[in-house]
Amino acid sequence: MLEKIKKKLQILISTNDKILLTVSGGPDSVAMVDIFKKAGYTFDIAHCNFMLRGQDSDSDEEFVNLLANKYNSKLYAKKCETRTFAAENKLSIEMAARQLRYDWFEELSQKYGYTKIATAHNLDDNVETILMNMTHKTGLKGLLGIPEINGKIIRPMLDVSKSEILEYLKQNNLDYRIDKTNAETVFQRNKIRHIIIPQFLKLNPAFLQNVVDTSSNLKQYEELFRNIFLDFKLECVKEKENEIEIDLNNVTKYKPLKLFLFEYLRKYGFNSTQVENIIEVISGINEESKIFQSSEYQIYLQEKLIKILPLKSINLSSEKYFISIEDLNGKKDYSKGSFDEINLSFKIINAENYSIEKDSRIGAFDFDKLSFPLKLRKWEEGDYFYPLGMKGKKKLSDFFTDLKFNTLDKKKVWILESAGKIVWIVGYRIDNRFRITKETKKILRLE
């Protein structure tokens, strides 16, 4: 075992690395400390006291302190209020302890310049993790188990079993601490360790190694998928500053489509069920919804296009703004103000000095037909207006359909209103009732 791990360390660690070993005092971490020392590495030690087992937790910390002195290593020890942290963050005790220790390891790394942080996870731990993932809904990643390298974190003992470690400790007369709670079957991992795995070992004594070998085989398929997935992103995805587009014209050769879409969309918080629903919509099976939302992003579907936008960039405000005569007379400066996405400047001019401007960003209205205060708001279902250049009234919903607006486009439209009547669909069309005529004397110009 010693020679096996020495060879592994030569791959995982370079001569310039500053090493921190994470040590609980249990058999795995004690063996790791001894092997690092015999392999000729200089290292420091970090120990988390999770304060879950009373005096036993404190005794573990004392033991690790003695261990650090024995190997002439600096010790960092921290007491963690694990139960309080778990309750405040609605985490299980296991997940709370995991987050606390890894956050602290990273803190030590940043503060003292550690470039490699070694944990003592072994082959048995890896199998337990794979089986735990299988009890939940998981993909290929969940079947790959614990990664040997994850940023600064290295796990040089993943290829050795618990039995090999215990034999090494026995041969080298090394003391270690036993966590009595590891024998309890309250926690899911312990149930898998003490109840489920022994049953598989009865069926096949090579079960542990077979699981790890299978996971290793799957990793090769995962690497193959990563290469194809890169092609998918290059060919189908356009990432802009505040918008991402997936071109559906190019995705047909990437099958199964759910796999590729989910792999891309999950980083934006979309789950497997949402991806299935998206595929139903773009396949024409379901047309009920064309908008999907995660905690921070929104997807809306256009013809042959998936658009992904951060919610903070989407103007879904229900704010209403009122613009009075006093505002126009300069007592309130709207020329430099903004209403979410829209900036408006106002100007009152004589009709005889004005020439019609053919620019959708500009609205010019007969001032004397307006009632103040004007209201600036978002459109609402049931809205209608009298489009300039057309006879009769038209529902805004129909007007938007003519423009081929999707739901998100509609939500971004602002309406200027006077005494309950629509004056201007801002940036698109003015209302015929407020148009400039030969009788107009004063004009309100908005840009």
C-alpha cells in the first residue's frame, strides 16, 4: 500500500506545492499522515472539531494535536457549532459538517497559501458515495463517485480499501481514534456501510473493486460525452452579454436531445422535468407554455430558438409612474430619469416649428388633447387602442400577435396613458386620438 500511494503522490503533487492534510484522527487520516511523512513530504495538519460527540470530540482534537507534534507539523484546529449551522441553513448534520470543513479548508488555503489539500477518502468511501447517489435520482456524474482531484483537493488513497488501511496501521503499530457513531445506522451512509454492502460482499467478495472499476469505465464514457458536448456548444449555442441562444436548427444530430439540453441548462438552475417540458414544446407535443423559469434565469421559446436570460435583466416591473404638468415644466427632471429599461425626455413645442419625425423612439402628440397627469405603465390584458393609420380600435394582444411578440416581449412593453386612454405604445405605435392635426397648436414630444 505504501508504494502504491507513493506513486500516486508523485502524480498529484509537484515540488512547489504547499500541502495541508485534513486529519480527523481516524484510521484513514492517521495512515495518510504516516505515508506522507515516509514519502518525504513536508505538510501541515487541519482538524475540525464538530462538537457532536461531547468529550469524545475533544479527545479526538487532543489526539490530533499529539499526532501533529509527533510528525513535526503545524496544527490548525477549529471548533464548529455544527448543529446550530445545520439548523440555521436547513441542512442535515452530515451536509453541514461537510460544508463547514471544506469552507474552512479553503479559508486556510487562501490565508496561508496551501496549494494542495489532501483528504483521506478511501475505496470503501467511494463505493458508499456511489451507492448513496444511486438512492437518489442521479446522472452519469453521480455514478463516477468521489473525484481524485477537485481543484486544490486531492484524494491519494481512493485506490486502497479500508481493510488495507487497517492492515497498514497494524503492521506499523499506529494508534488511531474510533468514532463510535460510525457503527450506528442512523445516518444513511452508515446503513449502506454496515447493512447493504455486506450483503453484496456475500454475493461477490470482489464487489467493492467491481463497483470502482465500473465507475472508472463510466468515466471514459463521460470524457467521450464531454468532447461531443463541446461540439454541441460550439455549433448550437451563442453566449451574448445578457442573453444566451440555442439554435434548434442545429441540434437534431445531437441525440438524445434531453441529455445535451439538460447538461447545458442545469447550470442555469433548470431541472430534468423542465427540460422534458421544453422538448415537448419545441417538438409540437405541448404548446401550453413557452416560458420556463429557474431561481435566477428565464427561458422563452421562439421559432427554432431557445433564449435564456437572467431574471435581473428582464423588466417585469408592475411599477406605474405619473407625469404631471409641473414635471414637464421642469420642477422634476425626467429628461435624465429612467423608468426601468426606458429613458424618456420631454419637450413642449409649438406646432408651427415642428416637422413629423419618422422614428419609432419618438412620440409626438397634440398637447391640448392630453389630460394630466399622464401615466406610464406596463400593458395589461384587455388593453386596446386606436392605431394611427387604421380605422377602429384594436386589442393590444392582437397588435402584439401581428408583431409576432412572445410572452416575454409583451411583458417588456410600456404604455403611456391619458385619463384611461392609451396615448402611445412606447416605441411602437401612437394612438390616432392624440395625433397631430392641422388644428394642433402645441405638441408634446417624447423621446
